[in-house]
Amino acid sequence: MDERAALRLLEGTLSDAGDDAAVIDGHVLTTDMLHETTDFPDGTTRYTAGWRSVGASLSDVAAMGANAVASVAVYAAPEFDPDDLESFVAGASDVCESVGARYVGGDLDTFEEFTASTTVLGETDDPVLRSGAKPGDALCVTGTLGRSGAALRLFEAGEIERANELFRFEPRVAAGRALAPFATAMMDSSDGLARSVHQLAEASECGFELDGESIPVAESVREVATDADDERDLSLFFGEDFELVFTVPKATVEDAREASPTPISVVGSVTEDGIQLDDEALPDRGYTHGE
Amino acid sequence: MDERAALRLLEGTLSDAGDDAAVIDGHVLTTDMLHETTDFPDGTTRYTAGWRSVGASLSDVAAMGANAVASVAVYAAPEFDPDDLESFVAGASDVCESVGARYVGGDLDTFEEFTASTTVLGETDDPVLRSGAKPGDALCVTGTLGRSGAALRLFEAGEIERANELFRFEPRVAAGRALAPFATAMMDSSDGLARSVHQLAEASECGFELDGESIPVAESVREVATDADDERDLSLFFGEDFELVFTVPKATVEDAREASPTPISVVGSVTEDGIQLDDEALPDRGYTHGE
């Protein structure tokens, strides 16, 4: 059984599972695990690893339209180098501070591979789920896409400092809060725009029509892409960008744009069924951890 | 740098770290990671693994005297067998239910070794820290000690069913809540009574005098121990029992005993300094994960 089939199985078992974060009595709780071999390319600093792993969980809280309160993490490694550990904690603390949350510690674990397991606690009385998109709504994304894919190319090319910088994304907590009153459905783009749209379609029982021209491709993607197909792959399928993918009634797009501290782009609209990009079927393909 | 030195380093960096769980605005947050090779002996069922890993985090919340609200976990494994996964979730859900909390899901991760990373959210306006023990207070523990050490022997001996049963401990959330108004300091015995006492002494800047005769040794330890020294090792040093170790003013011992749904034993008292068992120095030795 692959990871997605297993997730579907769990959704059937656990009434609160299946969205970016679990919701319980006004609390939002989310957890992720990242590993050196699959998630941190050679050259990723421990500061970036701390930022990015806690950031991934903050992004899940953002995707619920919730406020981020606090984070804890387990830092697992074969040995505990004081500089590495302090760098990780500094990255974790700084990304929390950037969204008004607090990194409050966690646990250490001796383990053969550097692994970070992160948890973020958020709060909201009115979570935005994946399931509320309605035909006619506009499909939007925050920021630009493809930044993490570009970073990976730069790691491979040895441009380590710039790659680390791109890897330290800004979790969209403030945007998520600002967009929550408008959004009918929301999630983050951690598996790529294409897969996110498929997941929203499944949860909302709707379709989508995307306009390729309007997809906001990161400048860094244009720098590294070999051709137009490659650019499209990095921005549509690679994922790990942690932007918000959401739907709003068309009449409120301008209000949502004004409310959001992060620029938003309208990239398509909600339909009854089918998922199309420029009138062609958009494959349900993306980045799956550990593959 | 070993795990304990690293933890001390972090305590200096993070103002909220250093207790069984982090405390933020009435919330209590704690996280742990357990691995197949170091934490789940051959024969441990996935149901037991789910119970035990979430239970370990519930125990941290109990040790703060907090109410347990909800839990999430990352289930990481090389492949996702539906039966394994459902068993894990059932164990995680059941241990939550046993303490009035809810298991609300989490994440899956493809990883070479079965690993569970768990988080529990709790609530309290008045957390019990490790730092409030005062000379003259009584040193107490809930339940009995050595059960996990005994379970390990039974796993080795192939008595798998009984070993699994012993491995599924009852997190002392209700006892922690009941004892909170009395306790001056509290933690759980996850590293063994000896190490717990050393940690309480460090946090409270005090000493302890323990009475060997009064230490409540689990019946299962008497079944498996080879001799008196072995019995002492299993009950004092092995740890992983997740009982509460706490101090209360001597005058309130009987009130605390009456309030607690779990039997408590007075095993010694708080002194100015030094840590002694039956007038001999008690070594700071215990079970360290991954060693």
C-alpha cells in the first residue's frame, strides 16, 4: 500500500484526520517528519533544516487559516554536535518568530540518520477545510511556485548559500489568517500545485480549470530551468513550496487580495468535475516523500 | 556530546524547555520519537507500539499535572501494511481514550526503520514543574516499578503476549491531575527512579534520601528477576515505566494518597543535598534511549 492509499485508509478510521492539520476544540495540531536522505540535500545547513522542518508544520497551520502558537521538535541524529544543534534550534526559533509563534523545545534522540520531527500548535475557531470549494469559485495561490525545485538544482550545482536561502521559505501564516474569512477551501502546496488541486477536488467533490499563463512561476525557476517543459515541471509538480492553494467566491477575489499580506494570483476556477490545465487533463503527479 | 549534555545545552537556549513538557499560555506540548531497533523489542505488536509511543507522550503531560486533550503521531515505516497501520492507530486511539484524550491523526512517512513520533497537547493553568521540591517533603511514586524491564525479559523469553500486555502501561494522567494540588515537584520515571531522582534534585537544588524497602517493586519483576541485585536493577534503574515521581509536603501525604486514583508509595524524603539509598550514594544511572 503506498502512502496515499494508507492516508485514505486512515481518513476512514479517524474522524479528525484528512486535512492539513487536526482540529480539536479550537486547537489545531499538526506533525511532520523530515529525513536527511530524502528531505535535506547535501549542503543544507542545520539552520536551514530547523527553519524548514518547523516551517513545514507552520505551513499546515497556515493552511487551516489558524494562528500559530507554538512548536516543538524531536532532533534525532547519530551524535549531537553542539554547533549543529544550536543552529537547528536557531533556525526553528527564527521561523517561529517570523510568524509570531514560539519554539518551545522538544526532545533529542540518538538515531542513525539525521531526522527532524516537528509539531505545531495553532488556534482558530473557524478552520478552513479542503472541502468547501464551489463551482464558480476562483482558484488562487499565494506567492510564487517552484522555489524549492530551483533550490534543489542549486544544491546540485554547488550554489549552496543561495540554495539554502531559497529553502528557507516564509510560512504563510499571516496570509492564511487574512484569507480565512474569504476562502471556501484551502491547503498548502507541499506536494505541488497539480497534486494540491487534485486533493482539493477530491475533498470538495468538484473539478478545476487552470490557466497555465497565470501560474506565478518563481524567478529562481526561470534561472535554473533548462526549457519551458522543465520550468513547468518545477513550478507545477515539484512542490515543497508551502504556498497556500485556495478557493474564494469570484466576487471576493479583490477583497481577499487586499486583505492578504502576500500577493495572490488567480490561476483558474472551480468546475463541476475534471481537472484541466489549458484544456488538457492535468495529471495527479507530484513529489512524494521518500520516493 | 551525549544526549544529556545536549539537553542541558538546549535548556540554556530555550526558556521553556527542560521539564517533561513545554508550557505556553495554559497549553502543554510534548513530543517523543521511538524506533523499532531501540524501543520495540522483537514481538512488540503494532497495537502495543501505538499504545506505548502515544502513552509516553501522555505520561509527559501527566507529569505536568495537566489534562490531556489530543494526540497526533507520525508513523514512519518502509511500507504501509494496512493491518499494521490500523493496529497502530487502534493502540494510539485506545491509550488516548483511556485517559479521556483524543487521537486525531497525524502523518505517514516512508522510512527504512519503523519509527513513531508522537505529540500530545495538554492543558493546565498551574503546571507542576520539576523545580519545587523542598527539604522535608516526602518523595513518592505512583504504582509499581520495573514493569517494562520485566516485559523486556519476557520478550527475550518468547512470552510475547504477556510481554505486550506489560508494555501497554496506563499513563498516569488522572493521578497527575489529582496530585497536582499537592505536588511541589513532579516528573515521570521514564529514565528510571534513580535518574528521575537525580533530575529532580538538579532542578530543585535539593538532595534525596531513599528507603530501599519501601520502593514498590512490580510483581512481574519478582517473576523474572534472577536475584535481589537483578530485582533492584530492574526496579530502580531500568525505567520506561512511566510512573509519576513526585514530592509533597509530609503533612499532605495522606490527602494526596486519598485524592489519587492510583496507589502511591512514599519512598523517601527530600534533603538539603546528596542522593542516598539506604545510606549509600545512589548512582545517576538509567536507561538512555539508543544506547
